[in-house]
Amino acid sequence: MGKRLLVLHGPNLNLLGEREGTAGRRFEDLNSALRSRAAGHDIELKIVQSNHEGVLIDTLHAERRSIHGVVVNPSGLFGSYALKDALEAVGVPAIEVHLDSARAKQSVLKAACAAQLSGKGFDSYLQAIDRFAQGDLSADLKRGKAAAPGKAKTIGRKVEASKPDVEAPAKTIGRKAEAQAPAPAKALARTAEAGGPAKTLGRKAQAEPPAKAEPGKSIGRGSKGTPAADLLSRALVRQKIAERLSGKLTAGALASWARTQWLEVQRGAPAESGYRDMLEDNLQTLTLSTMPASRLSDEQLVDMMTQLEE
């Protein structure tokens, strides 16, 4: 066999589908689907379910030297720092999965995992198997941890705070905000080098031709409805999906773009305020869209565009 993965099911997942009596959606059906998907990728699985936090942690400790990755659904233990610490201590790449999205955003395990998949029922598990089959996630895990401190520094700040032009505000004390927009930082710098900052005080913004403004200085702003390339936004994702539907992008190119964007967000790149989690989920779905089991139809891509407009 190739890789060996450990699948950990948290509390009460052993009762999946029993109360509803839904055929094909029981716990046994989930494990059967996991083994079938893993076999198709030449992956060996060890599956453990427990209603006790300590059993899951002990299993991680015992299996740490014989596995290449972990798929974990903490269920009611989504707030377990002990389980999070165990994942970090073991150091094996892990993907956290949830059948729905209700607990995913609150989970503390996300910080110790290379990825988080949620809201897709059994498919969340199956897509995790596919992710491991695509390659080693060790690099993603390290990048995710390295990006964490950078994210903490931006808590409470607006996305615009990450703009690289820090020299311009000092030159505009006392001016109205409207006068700052057309005059880019480079134009102010050229004026300062010429020894004439005082000559421009009191002039209207129209005195500086708007055509001189450089695209690179408009991070986070749109231009006539066109999404800014440096900011991950719903409009940018919709644009890429539209290019895929029109034939300008291949399915593989869209998946590659989505994976690159997802990694950048994990490193702390700016994303549209209030929609970071939604955008991460959509990028993960697009990343896996070339896999046979996760391939997206044109109708599903249109549905995704509609959801991104809401």
C-alpha cells in the first residue's frame, strides 16, 4: 500500500443516520465510502471512533510513527485545546472535517491543521482523502502556522490598513479625504524631490491628472466594477468562474488559481471584509473541482456565482 491515514471520528458520530433512518447515510455507510475512496488512491485507512477525548488523543500518540496524515472530525470536541495540542505535538499533517458548517468557524483545531473542509456532508471526508492523494500536505501545514502570527496583528483592522503606501498620509495632514484620492504617493514623492511640497498646498485634486494614478496603489478598490487583483473578493472569484464558463480558463487552470489564492489567504493575504470564511470554502471546492469525485458541473459553478453575489 501507499500512504497510511488515520481517520478520527468524534463523539456521537457512531449514531449517524440512525434516528432519521436514512438509507446510505449511516456511520457504517460513511466508513464504507471512505475505505472505497482510499482504496482507489492506494491509501490504507485506520478508522477510530470514540466518545472520549482521551481515547482520540491516545490513538494519535500510538499511531504517530506509522501514519502519513490524519482526517479528524472532532464533532462536539471542536473546542478541545487538548486535542489541538495533540495534533501539533504529533506533527503529522491533518485535515479537519465537519458534516456541516455550524461548528467549523468556532473550531480551535483549525489552527493545527493543514486544511478544513465543512458543510458537504460525507463529501467533506471524501474530499479530505482526495487532498491527501494529491500530495504531501506538510508544506501547507508549516505555511499555515507561519502565517498565524501575521493574522493576529490585523485583528480589528480594516482590509485597507494593509496598503503598502505609508508615506502619503504624512503629506496630507489637514486635507480632506476627497483631495487625496487622485494624487498617488509617487506623484507626491516627485513633488517633494523637486522642493515644492508647499507650492501644492491648497490646490484642488483636479490639478493632478488622474491618468497618472498607478494601478498598484489601489489595493482593495474596484475600478469600474473590475475586482482588484491584489485583494481576494467575491467579485474576483465570480470573474474567474465566469472565465471558466466562457472557455477563457480551463478547469485545471481554475483549480490551480484557486489553490494559489487559498494558500495566500492562509499566509495572511487580505480578503474581502466579512467574507474570508466563505471565500476560503469556495477556493477549497474549486481546488478539488478537477478530481473525479469532486468535479463541478456548469450548473454548480453558476450556483456558486449566485451565492457569491448574495
